[in-house]
Amino acid sequence: MARNRAERELREMSSLVRAIADDAGRLARQHVALVRAELREGLGPAPTALAAVGAGIGLAAAGGMLGALMMVHGLHRATRLPLWGCYGLVGGAMAAAGYGLAASGARRAASVRIMPRETISALREDISWLKDQIAGPDSPA
């Protein structure tokens, strides 16, 4: 009689453990899906931000290399300022424009969310639930 009761309790215990393991596996799969969705959502503005930063850097470099010579010599001819002064003025203007574009892209990049906050919150809740399941209903809180 006692042996039958012990076997029945063992079967019940193993079915409970199996159910908890199945639930934990299902939760893990759901969390992976949630992380993927959050990363896709959080990284949405990243391409436009990176494009703006790249455009700013590219424009600053191309403008600095190609347009600077033309503008320096045009400024020198029109104003008769010393050539070194013309280089300084044109270089400063190009650097300011490049800095403005790069700063604009950096502000856009700051809005990109990489940390999956909802997933972390859900994981904390699930870990708490799993601890409660493992501890059992009779254990003290």
C-alpha cells in the first residue's frame, strides 16, 4: 500500500517537473522571439542615423579636398587677403558644415535603443514565477 502511494507520488512529481520544464522551454522560445522583435524595433532608426553621419563625414572630406582649393584661390583673387588666411577661412567653414552634419547624425543615433527592456522585464517575471514553481505551494515566501 505504501509502495503504491510512493510510486503514485513519484509519477505526480515527475509529471509536475515535466510540465515545468515544458513551460520553461516555451518561455525561452517566447523570449527569443521577443528579443528579436525588440531589436528590430530598436534598431529601426539606425540606418538613417548612420547614413547622416556618413554623409556628414563624406561631405566634409570631399568638400575639404575638392572645393577648398577652388574657394581658397577664388577668395584670394576677390579679396586679396593673404593666401594662408583664405585657406583658414575656407577650411573653418568646411569644418563647421561637417561638424553640423555629424552632430545631427549623432543626435539621431542617440534615439536608437539597443537594450531590450521589455524582454529583461519579462525575464525577471518569469524567473520569479519559475522559482515559485520549483519551491512549491507549501514553501514559506
